[in-house]
Amino acid sequence: MVNLDKSLISVFKADERQPELMQVMRDLSTLSGVIQDLSSEKYFNSPLYTLRFLRILNLINEEALGLTEQLENEHALYYRYRNNYEHDSEITLTHINQLIFILGKYNWITKTTKRIRMRDVGKRMMDTLIRLANDSLAYYLNDDVAKSLFQAKRDAELSEAYDDKGISGGNKLVSMIKNVEDAIELLKERQLEYLADRNALPQVQIINQLMQELENKLAERIEKFQTFEEGLTLAPFMQRGTATMAEGTKISIGTINKILTFSMLQQSHMIQAIQPETFRQFIMKSFDSPIESDIPDTHQILSFMEQGNYDEEELDGVWVPVKFPSPIPAQGINEAVEYIENYEPYTEEMEEVLDVEYEEMEELDMGAIDELMGDSRWQLTKQFIQTEQIEAYLEQVNEAGMEELVIEAGGSAKWSDVLNALIGVSALVSNQRASVDEPTNKEIMNNKSAAKSYSDKDWMWIDDEQGQGIVRRNQRGSKS
């Protein structure tokens, strides 16, 4: 169990310069990149194509978990899809090839000669999409009132799964209270409908059961959040949530009792004698009764009334709780009739003059095109290789020896950090953001005199001259 008196882990409270936060944003960039590329392939322009995309992701996910056999290539994935979804003939091998290319482009999967392997970022993104789709399906299987209650229950469960582990779930306690409030408002609006529907009792019982579960969940959540730092700012919401849950439970129980009362009245025997005082008390109580009261008001009585239960009852008329629109005045009717009688359609041809504005075309030479393409490739490279620290160091010194650069910009003299820094230098050089030159004799002497001693090095150059190269920042490198 985590120490609950600490602040929850949240991207909104993390330091912008924190490397882990930057990696999170890179992962989200891959998700947006996959969606953007697939939107041009009509995957996200149609609900059915979105479903097919999720089915393919699920097949890859099942293989990564070891539930199914290995996927050697696109053909294996295509035939496995056809075997699982025989009725779907829209997906072709071309679609599979395009999808695998896009997933590989954004590092969700790696494709070797023997199999298609899912990477960590791909597994987390696929799990997120599949879980989101399943949650949405469960949400839409409920009616309007139960939808809000279902979402409130999911908020409580997500709060248990995240907040209790020290990871922010995203204001789930406040979201839970807001969803319950929305459900109560809908329940108030639809109470007449539930009373008029003879088969609404099971649905209202489900709503009441969810209300009672959420009341316990909310009490548990409030008790947990009192130990968090965030609990101090959420104190007003906790008080409001307690009152909201009490009101919701009363209303749901009151609706059930009214339905049962009406049902029992229909089954009871009719009496000939009327007790005036008892009838007067009933009218007084039902005149303006609270919405959670067991006694129905006049609108609710009219909603539950049903004609045709007894002989010749229909001759008495129909009681319907409906608002009629105000009548149209005679002057308005006369104006409408006069307009219709004297209406003359416009028959002359309309001349439309198009005012076309031609913009001058902008011409680019090959150098400008190469620069634009280079910038595009460079931005894509920076998504996968960290070069910010190397660029910042070269920004300060303009040029540096190879060994000095990879150690100072890499953060330490450890082999792993130096290797990452070398990859970053390679990316800068290949994209013409920096250059590596052979040092002159004078520069070699200056480097030796200014050389720093790195005692914690756990590696060495195969050739000493490799570490003496001079890395210079190109002027173009400032455009990043």
C-alpha cells in the first residue's frame, strides 16, 4: 500500500523538464500519429472500419499475451482475421499491409523475418483503446439514468485502481459526484414516465440498487481521500456528494414505493362509502408533496391512470397530463390564407456571376524543398532519439571534443548514457545539424591541456583518435 499522505502522481504536477514526462508525451504522440495516418485510410471515418481496426489490434494483442500462435507476417494476420470473422469480407490483405506499416512506423510493433512482435508502447496504447471501447459498450447498454450511475460507479472503481495506488485518476471523486447529480436530475424528469410505464419497476429497482452501491462507494472514497493532500481542496465536494447520495436514494426508493402503491390500488377492492376527512388529508398531502415522497401528486396520479379497465369507463373521457399549445389568432390565419392565395413564384432565371480570385503560386527551388523535407525528417527523428541535451550543450560551447560532448551532454560517464549520447550525435550529423571534423595539431594540444578527468568511466575508445574528433554545431541546427 502506498503512503497516502503524499501527493498523487500526475502529469499536470510533474516538472516539464522531467525525462519521464517527455517520454509519456512521446507515447501519446505515437497514438495521435496512428489515428491521423489511419484517418486517411477511412478507418476512423466509419464506425464499422473502426471496429475492424480494433479487431485487428485485439488479434495482435492476443498473440503478444501468448493466447494464440505466433504471427509470422501480414498473411498470417489476414487469414487469422478471416478465420475469426468469416462474415466480414471487407478487410483485404492490402488493408492489413497498410495497418502493419503504420503501426511499425510509430513503434507499436516490430516486424522481423520470423514474426510480428508487439512493443511496450504498442501494448499500452492497444490496451487503452480496447478498454475504452469495452467501457463505452457497457455504458451505452444502460438507459439515460443508469448511464450516469454506471459512469459514477466506474469513477469509483478507477479511483480505487489509481488513487489508492498513489497515481492520480483525474479528479474521479468529483466526477463521480457530478455523474450522480446528473442521474438524479434525469430521474426527477423521468419519474412520470416510469410511473406511466407498467414494466418500469425492474429498471427503477436497478437504479435504486446502483444508488445504494454508490452511497457505500462514496463513503469509502471520502474516507480514503481524507489522507491525501488533495482531500483538503475536495472537502466542499465531499459534503455535497454525501447530501446528493442521500437525496438520490430517497428519490429512487420513493419512485419504487409509488409504483407499488399504484399496483396495489388496482388490485384492491372498490368501496362504496367515502370517508371525507381521510380523502381531504390525502388531497392535502398530494397537492405539493416532495419528489421523494411516497404520496403521489396530481401529475403522477394522472400519469398512472389507464382507461378501459372497467365497463363503460371510456365514456368518461381521457385523462392525459399534456400541455396544449396556445391557439392561433384569427388575424394570423387570415394573413396566412392571403399569403397562400396571392403567392407568385419567382420564375426568372437567376444570373450568378462568379468572382474567382486566383492566388499567385509560390515556387520553391530544390534547395528550399530539400530543407523542408529535412526539417520533416528531423522532427520524426527527434520523436525516437533524444537530442535535446546535446543540442543545448552545443548551443553553449558551439564546438566540443567528442569525448567531452558525449559525457557532459549524456549526463554521466557511464557506458549506457554515453551510448545514448553517441546515438544522438549520429542523428545530429546525419540530419546536418552538426558536423564532425578531424582536429588540427593545435586543437589536439588544446584538448589535451583542457581535458577533464572522468574517473567513473567504465569504457574506453578502441582507437584514441575516435574521441578526439571535433563536433561543431551547424547554423542550421538552431532551427529545431
